[in-house]
Amino acid sequence: MKRTLTFLIACFALTLAAVDAAPRKLLIVGQGSDGHPPLTHEFMPGARVLEALLKSHPDIHSTVVNGDEPWTDGPKLIDDVDGVVLLVTQGAMWMQSDTNRFAAFKRLAARGGAITALHWSVGAKDAQYIEGQLGLLGATRGGPQRKYVVSQGDYKRVDPKHPILTAIPDFTAYDEHYYRLDRRADIQPLLTVKIDNVDEMVSWAFQREDGGRSFGFVGLHFHANWQLPVYRRLVTQGVLWTLKLPIPGSGVATDINPDALKVDGKLPPPAGPAPKKTAATAK
């Protein structure tokens, strides 16, 4: 009897180890144009960039899909993965506008799944979607109180020891920053940008009560910012953390084939206003 019990315990331990060693299945949801100018809100190309960044991580199996409506197969796809990354327009509304889709996101959260939202995946124009996304993501924006500014931002780390911020310094980048976010009290702010003399949260981590993890970053309005190694590291490590995968002490590698960063075969110019011409440089 004792040998049988020992054998069963060993088998159970091996089964748990095998399950833990299995690659995490990640669904990366992008969308087509939402009417923004070219090289902004390039969500499908952005999804492909993230897919390329994750190829060097054998413990993640990524699938990129287009979430344009009608996304009827969405609930089934969500039910089959360990985590979801959103690069969509009005993400709070998009998550909740289909009852079956929202139910699938709730099931993902209930089983400790990973949720990441980037740029306009955070929030919606209508305030009615605030509460639904708050519970899943930890922060959002909606209604007339939502704010944004396009500016050069000085990004400051709030908790430099958080795993997502491994090997990430304070940095500067030009982007569209959402601010005055609605947020839960139990999230961990990661990065702030000073706007109107207030340190506004622009990235955060959320260890949910269901045991799952969520990560949000409001940047990446400009597709060109994928060319910034610090952005690539931040997003990749955010995804790894939500999937409960280790982050190396030196930070993840940010190398990528430049072709993966192109849109329509060309690298976008750096984000920000074009340099002013002077008498010496004007042609």
C-alpha cells in the first residue's frame, strides 16, 4: 500500500511538472485601420512585431489573429489559451460589446489567465465600459474625464525592482499618453510621465485576486516606437510576467530583424515633430 501511494504521488508530481513545462499558449489580437493616420494605431503590424519578439521564447506559443468584427470565433480562441494580448480600438468596449466574448475573458481570468492591453486597448469613449475592464485589467479610461496628450515624455520607474522593469532605466520617448486613468487601489504602478506637473501613471501591473496577472501600457500610438529597444523590452517582459514565466536578470533580448518593424516595406521615421530647418540645412 505504501509503495502504491508513493508511486501515485510520484506520478502526480511528474504530471504537474509536465503541465508546467508545456509552452504557454498566447493569443495576440490585433485589428485593422480605425481611421487614424498611417503609422499610428498600426495594430496588426504591432501584433506581428510582438510575435517576432516572442519567437526566441520556446516556452510561449503565440498566435496572431485579427479581431475585427464580427469576431465570432473569439470566445473559443480565448478558451483555448493561457493568455491574451490586446492591440485593439476601444478595448474596454471591444471586450464587452459581445456577451459571449466578455464571458470568455471572465473565464480566462477565473482560471488565472494572463491579460495584457496596449494603447487604445485600454479604455473606451463611453464610461459604461469602465467597471468591466477595471476588474480584468486593473486600470482603464472612459467617459468625458479621459485625457490624452501627445508629447515627449520622461518615463520614471515607480518600482524599479518589479520583474517587468528588469534592466529598464528611466527613459524618454515621444508618444500619445493617456492619463487620469480610472484604476483599482491594488494595482502596482510601473511607469509615470509628468503631465501638467502631476506624475501620471502610464504603465502598471495587476496581481488579480483570482491568481492571474494583468499588464497595461498606454504607449505605442506610433508604430515607430517599436524601434525603441526599451519599448520592446518593456512589452515583452510584461507579457512574460503575466504568463508567470521567468525574466532573466539582465533583461530579455530585444534584437529583432528590422524587416519585422516595417510597415508596407518601409521603416517609419522616428516619432515626434520633424526637426526644424535652419538656414544652414534648408534646401
